[in-house]
Amino acid sequence: MDRENDRAGKPVLLLLSGRRLRPVLCEVLLLLPVHAKLCLNGNEWAKRQAAKAGIGFTALDNGFAAVDDPAAVQAICDGLGPDQIDALLRKWLYRLPHPFSAEDRGAGYRYDISILQAEFSLTQMLDKPVSGRVFFEQVIRDNLDIGRPDQVALIFDRRLMRRGPRATPGRFRTRVITAGVTPSLHVDYKHTTIKQYHKEGKALRTETTINDTRDFEIGKRLTNLPALREIGFSANRRLLRVQQLSHDPITGADALTAITRPATTATGARVPGLRFTEQRSHALLSALLVFRCQPNGFTNKDLRTYTAELRGLHPGAVSAGQMTYDLRRLKTRNLITRIEGSHRYQVTDHGLDTAKFLTCVHDRVLHPGLAELATTATIPGRLRAAATAYRAALDTLTAAAQFAA
């Protein structure tokens, strides 16, 4: 008994079962109206059943990161239904004090179970967690309109009425909430919410939480759980299908790594990367923009002469061997290709696009931006002014929170 709650006229008995993350919480109110509340963590229940069956798995908070037998674990998850939940409640009601005596139960008086809240989750493990975070942040940016009525109707497969006496209630919105450094995407439909977030930096988690079963014209009794399960899991899958990306950010991260990091050829030879801020690499990329316009391609000597000029060197200071080394770096990354039967090279389409983008970022973004931040001019540019305003706002917030700056 909770003495403090007893003084308030609401005595409550709590039961916590299990170790660490607890799969069950049972709450019984012993004053009129006498009712009980059962909270069951289905993911934890499934983990306990898998451990009991001897199935190896790696936990991910209250879910699975990896399992030895996916089919068996899926069968366990599918096996959690109204009968199992009802049996669990009866087990603990038999042990806990409650208002129904044996004679009452014999006469047919007993608790019936209704669904107050149901949550259905889909966890997709990422093979590259760091890239997964970049991917999810791009998903959020490209899907800020996911909460619009036309999109919500697709996710929940429901017809939405915007006007008239039977207009669909609720606010149609997309919310992006950041807890620490982890952003989450929230989509609302009546009393139902879909939450999507990067779970523990390892997985993409999509959760549909139904707080009122009548939002879907379904009753509240536990026997309706299979119908709610179909709605919840279908909403998760539809959200993933509706979401769109303008581009794959993971591909971009891989492409940058392929250019700047060392590569290994099929024969096992190690070819160094093109360091983005290195003058020699920048000269090579700039040369590709010029040599693309030469229909007959270019030679080792052509490249040596042009890149030496860009680096402020005499052509004689750059050896043919050094240019062979640079040609191999460009060719390994498919930025150039050798003209068959000759010692001349041509710039590929990929090489032209990559060289143009990287040289523009280097010359028009990095250098001017860093120069503006480093300057002490009386009239600051817009970038420096924005940086100063941000620091001032952060200092003000810190002072208001009474933390040392």
C-alpha cells in the first residue's frame, strides 16, 4: 500500500515483475470505482520468451538488434494476443487483493479488459549507424509535409473530411522534436501518433501509438487487438512508403570517402586519395575542367605543365613519375579514362561533375567563408554577423540558466 496515496483517498497497489527493464506493471485501485490497469511491454515479453526457448539474440534497449532464429522470434511476437494478455492479468489478479470473491467469480462477475493505449513498432537495423543518422536527418528535411491531410490519409488509409458537420477532428501537422542530439519525427491523426527516430544510433524506429480505438471505428475490448495490430503495423509500413528522398545522403558520404580516402585496386595495390584541401589535389581537379574541352584528350606532359602553373611551380620541378602517380589516382576513381591504344586520357562525365562541384565549393564557399570569419573588419559580412548573433544568443541563454559560460 502507498500511505501517501491512502491519505489522498486513492490507495494503489503496484506490482513490478522481472529484472532490469520490467515487462509488466499491474495497478489496482481499491476504492470505488474499483478498477485495475495492466501495462505490458510486448518487446520485453518477447525477449523473455526467446531466452526461455534458448534462442540467442542481441538486445537493443527494449527490442532486438539481432537474433539467431528470426522466424522463431517472429512466431513468438505473433503469438502475443488477447488470450495471452488475459491469462497474464488473471494470473496476477489471483495473487493480488481485489473486490471479486470466489462466489462473485463463480456467479460470472469478473474484470473485462479494454484497450487504453496500444503501441506498434517497427525497428530497422542499420549496417552503417553513422551514415544512418545522416540518412534520417535528410528524411526529416525532405518530409516536413508528411502531416498534411492528403499524406495522413495515405498513411492510415482513411478518408479525411476537412469541412462539414462530420469533419475529421484533430490537427494535421508534422513535428520535429530534438532530445539531446537525436531528432524525432511526429505525425498526428486524431488521437493517434506516429513517431520515428534514430534509436540508440543504430536503428530506424517507427512507432504508431493508438490512444483511442474508436478513431478507426473499432471497439475498446481486448478482442479487437488483432484488428488494431493490423492498423498499427500497416501505418508503419505506409509511412515508410510515403516518405521520399530527393537524394541518398549515404551515397554522397560514400562518394566523398571514395575520392579522399586511399583505395585498393583489384591487384592489391594501394592508391592514395585526393585530399580535398591539398593544393596538388585542387590543381588536378581544376585541370579536369580544362582538359574536358579537348576532344583528343591530354597527355602526362599536358597535365604536368598545367598543374605546375596552378601550383606556382616551374614545369621542370614536377617529374613525369609524379604525374604518373597523379594519373593513377584520377583513373582509379573513374575521374579519367585512358584512350585505348594511346597514352592519352579523357575526362569522364563523372570526373567533370565531381571536379566542378569540388572546385566550386573550395573556391567559392570554403575560402570566402573562412576569410570572412577570420577578418576583423569594422563592418562584418553577413556570415560573421550571423555567427556573432548566434554566440550572443547562446551566451544570453546560458546566463539565464545560471550556468558558467
